[in-house]
Amino acid sequence: MALLTTAWLVVAFAVLVSDLPVGVRAQFSEIVLPASALVTATSCAVTAARSSGRRRRAWALFAAAGYLAALANLAALVVGPTQVGDFTYVTALVLGILALLSLPATPLRGTRVAQMVLDGVVVGGSVLFVAAVAVFPGLEVSDGLTLTTLAALVLPLIDAVVVTLAVFVITRSARRERVPLVLAALCFTFFALGDLSYAVFGMSAFEFGTPVDLTWIIGYGLGALAARHPDAVGTDVALTPEESPVAATALTFGLFIFAAVIGVATMNRLPWGAVALVLWAIILLAVAARQTILVVDNERLRRALERRVRARTDELRAMTRSTELMLSSVGDGIYGVDRDGNVTFLNPAAAETLGYSETELVGRHAHATFHAARPDGVPFPYEGCYIAEAIGAGSTVTAEEDVYRRADGETVPVEVTASPVLDGPVVRGAVVVFRDVTERQEIDRMKDEFVSVISHELRTPLASIRGSLGLLAGGAAGRLTPQAERMATIAMESSKRLARLIDDMLEVERMQAGAAVINTDDHAAAALVEAALDEVRSAANEAQVDLRRGDITGQVHADADRIVQTLINLLGNAIKFSPRGSPVFVEAGPAGGYVEFRVIDRGRGIPEDRLERIFGRFEQVDASDAREKGGTGLGLAISRGIVERHGGRIWATSRLGEGSTFHVTLPRADVDRDGEPVTETGRTEEWRSR
């Protein structure tokens, strides 16, 4: 198609610029012009048939415009130029405007369409006005302003409108759809050039057969190429969001001001004729109408925007009020912190529990202000705080136990949940929910005291029972029958199990009461791990579990026996819940001012809602574990008591079906009580040399 169009244009150019007689060239133009219009119209009709939606309507309107132009050209060939032919051209151009307005998938706003049409009128009128008063002052005719003159003037005006709309659609369409639109815009640009020439010369002695005819022929050729381009066929053109009209406004008023300057400069030398006056009146009316439409549209948009802003403001106020009511109604304390740990808000329950007003704490560092210190008065480091963990690691800490210091110096035991505030992948801060557990702890204390008393009271009769069973089994009362001996053995094993249970309960009670003796010293983490592994190796061999020792570095300041007991509990649980042939890893290394121990298994895992509860007394992951796996459910409670007595933390992470990891942090031996590395003692160098 491109080659045929190019050849067609080359032939037309060669004929119209040749030395052939004017009559021959005129007859050539009168034949070629309707033929070109028919080819373009047919191409548009084919594209319309192969498209859908608003695009089909657009190309159908382009085809109708082409057929009307062909009809007007045929009429000129038969009877010569007439007013009917000129108004047929005008109708074809109006169809072109409607076609461009049909291209976007989303219909354009009426005010935007009116503005673009008026911009085209101002642009085309300004160009014609300059031509009328400066370039072609002979444009005026002797018999005044006739219908033929008006039709000749309207054609380039409508051409300018069509080109302006085409450019508007081009700038807001997808990149791959712009080629056919650019070709269509160039098509109407050449039409505008030809129609402008006709307006200049047609009122006196316009004749076909001149190079001016090439503008129409080239326009038809570009229209045919636009219709036959592969990107012209398809569904609706999706426009990008509307851009700022500054560029279009600058161009429109630039040409308007230029035309005004030319008019003033030539007024004294060349008085305006009727054509110039009509053009200037049209331009002024178009400018006034354009600005009126803009003012009305802007006022309408402003009012609509104000309504939306008021509605949105009311919604935000309602949401804020609802949020405030919810925060005020919650019995638990809630406060938020930014990335630096400074308080950003707190609810009334939090303010009441802490003894501060809601404004006193805002902007203050939460950890430094009301997080209580260790029993010896040394503050806990912020790096180990759940707030720092939530902000730094972006993880949620649930059911953390802490002690808050009120404004009057009193302390309040609390249970805390800290969650990060996420903005996509970025952590903006954290929200902390806490609950005063003073009453719950008092109930637990009474319950513990009851259990302790009962446990102590049970030890004496249990010792007598065990002694009696031992004497019976040893034959002190005579030889037992095999059945009686078996029953005595079962009773003896049950009494031993009951004795272990009572010992564990008393151990938990001593830990929680702070009565357990803790003898701390500096110990290598590797030595503690090795001692624990020696204790559980036989159990691991029996369960066919592979114990693996990972990287273990660092020294801790702790009670060696108690820490080994803790590690044995963790390793024993890992072995108990690991499938045969699976590994159990143990590793340790420095983590800030602590050494972190990790026991990792590949067992069934722990549900997220039980990760904290398993450290309570008599708690197990599943109710059937006590029957299937054995144990009293006190090992982790004892371990927590031991670790917390050392100023450390113990917690678990897990994924169901993939295994669990138990973490224990203990104070480093090479860090003093203020959190600074110790460099003056020999034990640091000794540890580093290991």
C-alpha cells in the first residue's frame, strides 16, 4: 500500500509541476482528486469493518467523509466549483471531527471538546486573518462577502479544528497506536494548506491544475495509509490521563496575539476589508466563548472538588472519631512508636495504667521512660527490647512479659504484644498492646503457693509409700507371687514418676519465687553445649536421631549446672519430637550483649498460637503428647525460670511440618553490666584465643 501511494504521489507531482498545458493539468487534477478520495474512503470502510466498538464508528465516519469529498470532487468535475460542493466539503470535515471524537474508548468531556473546537477556530482564524491583512491583502472581492466566500473561509477553520483534535488524541493515546493517528493528522494538515490556498485565491480566480492540488492529493494518500496501517485495526483507543492544557493554551493565544499585532501594524497602511472584519469577529467570539467555557468549567470543577473535599473530610473525621472511640473503649493499653522508639500516641487505658497524661509521653522514648530496669537497678539494653525487635526485624512479638514503671515510681507487671507498622516493605514504627496482669499474677501466686504446699505435703507420705513398695518388692513381707511382684513393680515406677513430678513442681516454684540458688561464673558456651550433648547422646541413639554440633562461640556469665539443665531440656524435647533419622542441631554465637543458643529440629513444628503457651506449666503442644511422648510439661517452664533468672530470654520459632527452633540468650562474659565490652580483663583475650 505504501509503495502504491508513493508511486501515485510521484506521478501527480510530475504532472502538476510539468510544462503541460494548464487545461491538461486541470483535467488531471479533476480526475485524480475524486479517485484519491474514493480510495481513501474505501480504505477507511475496510478498516471499520475489521474493527469494533467506538473505533469502528470512527473509521466509518472517516469513510463517510471520504465519500462526501469524492462526491464534491465529482461535482466539480462535471459542473465546476459550486457553493453546494463547498458546503459538501464542510460537511465532510464535520464528519472528520465526529470521527476523531469517537476514537477514545472513554468519551471526552463536553467542555473539553468545546475548548478544542474553539482552539481550532482561533488557530485557523488567526492564520487566515494574517493572510487576509498582510500576506494577501487582495483577498477582498469586489462584490462583497458572499456564501462562496464564507464557505471558502470556513474550510480552513474546520481543518484547523480537525488537526487540533487529532493532535489531542495523539498526545494521550498509547505509543503503539500513534502512527495511524499521526498520519491522519498530517492528512488534515495538508487539507488545511490546500483549503487555505483556496480561500486566498478561490474568490478571484482559483483554477485546478496547479501545485496547490498536490496538498489535497497528498492528504488523501496519507489518509489511505492511516486507514491501512496495521495499528489502525483493533478495539477502542485507551487514552492516558488528561494532561495540562498549558501548551495548547500557549499556542492558541500565541497565534491570537500574533494576529492582533499584525492587524494593528497594517491597519493604517491597509484598512481591513469585510473578510478581515468577519475573521476578526469570529476569532474574538471564539476566544470569548473559550474563556467563558473555561471559567464555567473551572467553577463547576471547583465546586465539585469542594464537595468531594468536604465529603472526604467528613469521612476522615468520622473515621478518626471512630478510631478514637475504639481506642478509648479498649481496656488494654495501646501505644505507638516511630522508628526511633519514640511514643507517637497512646490510648486512655495506657495513660491511666502508666500514670501519665496522654500528652506527657508523646515524643518520649518508650523503653527509656517506662520500661522497668533489672532487679539490681541496671536498665535493660534497648537492643534486646521487643520494640527494637519489632522495628528492626519487622516481626511480631506476642505474649511477652514485662514490667512497666509508672510515673509515681511504682511498677506494673504487664503482658505485651508488639507488632511492626508496615508501609509496604518499610517498617515505619510499631504498635504495642499491653495488659496489666497484677491480678492474674496474684491468682497465679496463690495457685503456686497452694501447689507448693500440696507438693511439700505429698513428699512425706510418698516417701513412705516408696519405702513400703521397696520392702514389698524386696521380699520383706515374704516372697510375692509373680502377679503381685509385677503389680508392686508398676506401683514402684509410678511412685518414682510421681516423685519426679513433685520435684519439678517444687523446682518451678523455687524459680518463680527467686529462691533457687544461682552461682554465676564465666563459662565457654562450647563447654556447656558439650556437657548437655553428653547427657542426651544415649537418648538420641535410642531414638535414632542425629545430634549435630554447629558453630559455637562466645562465653557466658551464668550458672553452668542450670544452663546445662536448660540445654538438656531443650535437646530432650527436640529428640522426643524428631522423626527417626532426622538431625537435631545446636549452635551458639554472640548477639549484641548476649550469647544466643539455638536448638533446631526437623520435627512436626508448633502452631503459632502455642509458641508462647508451651513455656507455661503442664503445657504441651498436643493433649496426646503426655500419653505418647511422656513428660510432665514442666521442662520448658523450668527452663524459662532459669534463663530469666540470668537476665536472658527464651522463645521458640516454628513452621508446621518443617521443624522448630528454640532460642536462649544469656549475658556475655566479655560485656560489663553497662553493656560495654570488657577489655581490661584477661578472660576476654583467653576467650578470643580459643
